[in-house]
Amino acid sequence: MSNMFSLEGKIALVTGASYGIGFAIACAMSDAGATIVFNDIKQELVDKGITAYAEKGIKAHGYVCDVTDEAAVNALVAKIEEEVGVIDILVNNAGITRDMLAMRLSDEAWDAVIATNLTAAFVLTRAVLRPMMKARFGRIINMSSVVGSMGNAGQANYAAAKAGLIGMSKSVAQEVASRGITVNCIAPGFIDTDMTRALAESDREKLAERIPARRLGQTDDIAGAVLYLASDLAAYVTGAVLPVNGGLFMG
Ligand code: NAP
């Protein structure tokens, strides 16, 4: 039997993948044979990413692109098609938090989080759909979060964006399922990255106590789930939300 996890010959774009969860996802997909393309906001982060991938023996194609800049996103997709090839797998991973209790949450913090976590994912999805339709193949994987279903005090903006991704994914999934394109979400719980390292150590410990698995997740826990959804094994899985949260939330 051929390896059904193989991504040989596939081109994968992972946004915001110089480090953190995106980096782990890209490494796993490269191990499975995919060509890796990633972007980040700043040149220095792209350079750092390229070096980090090279240290793992991966020749990744890195581009500078702010995913909240629609013109830049469309230009990025065109450039990737020209320089690397048609994108088969899109992982909308770039994300930010601007936490604040709702009463004090500024318009700016609301807009920034919606723009990066939700609108950018839609703009990228729209940009890759046409070539995927033509190819009769595509995998779109959106990085939602457990807080999209659970809510989280201090994260009204982030939870709204992550819940929005789920509705968006389910809708697009229905539109393109007949063309061999799947659209799914991963809903990570609390994962050990810079995003959660920003929390105080005592808060991280309290978080771990609430998780049945008694630990924060590792980036590889998420990479495994993405690999599955990107593979042929998940060809009939679309509009799904795959929780990867150590049992924190099962709703
Ligand atoms: P991270 O370490 O902060 O990495 C996010 C990446 O996205 C960074 O490389 C960041 O670049 C990039 N990025 C942010 N804004 C961007 C923009 N406008 N254009 C291009 N790139 C941009 O986060 P992470 O923990 O790996 O999280 C990855 C994804 O998983 C996010 O969508 C996050 O919401 C989601 N998630 C994380 C957790 C968790 O516990 N860590 C849980 C659930 C969901 P800069 O460094 O330049 O900002």
C-alpha cells in the first residue's frame, strides 16, 4: 500500500510559519514530501525561518507578506504560482492576540485581531480557490482555537475571530466539496508557544491543571492533525473542526 500520508508533489503554503505552530506544521508536511512555502511580516523573520528550516534539511520558500494587506496577499499568491507552482494546500496559521476585558477593548484591538485571524484567512482562501477548482484538488486548513467554542474572558476579539473561521470554513466547504477541495479547521487548546509563553508561569500552571492531559500541547501535536487533514486519508473530511486540546473542551 502506498503511504496515504504522503504529500509528495504537493505545494503547501503555511502563513506566519517562521516559528511556533506554523513552523512545526511546515516541517511535518515537508517530511511527508510537500514543498514548503511560508510568509511572515518582516524580512528578518523570513530569513530566520529559512535558516531554521535549512537546519532541518528543508529548503523552504519564504516571502515577506502582511496577511492583512489584501493587495499584498493577492500578489503573494500570484508570485508563488509563478516561482514555485500552484498551491495545493493552504494552512491559514498566522494569528495574533490583543487581550483585554471587553469593557476596555479598543476598536483598534478588535479590528486588528479580526483582520489577522479572520479576514486574512478569507482573502487567502478566495485567492487560492480558483486554481484549486481547476486542479480538482485542494486542502484548506484554518487554525481556529478552543476559545472559538468555549469563549475566554479577555479574548472577545480573538474568540469572535476564531468562531468566525469555523462558520466561514463550513460555508466554503459546502461550495467546493464537489471539486475535490476540503476546508477544515483545527481547534488547538493551549499550546506551548510564544503566544502562551506571554502568560505568567503561575497562569500556565493553572491552565495545565484544567487540562485532563495535565500539560499544554506541543506544536507537534498540532502538526500531526494538520498532516492528517492535508493527506489523502482525509479526502472525505470537510467542514470539520478537529479539536486538539488534551481533553480541555469536548463540546
Ligand atoms: P505565534 O508563535 O505568535 O506565531 C504566529 C505567527 O503569525 C508569527 O510568525 C507571526 O509573525 C505571524 N503573523 C502575525 N500576524 C501576521 C500578519 N499580519 N502577516 C503575516 N504573519 C503574521 O503563534 P502560534 O502560537 O504559533 O499560533 C499559530 C496559530 O495557532 C494562530 O492562528 C493562533 O491563533 C492559533 N492558536 C494558538 C494557540 C496557542 O496556544 N499557541 C491556541 C489556539 C490557536 P510576527 O512574529 O511578526 O507577529
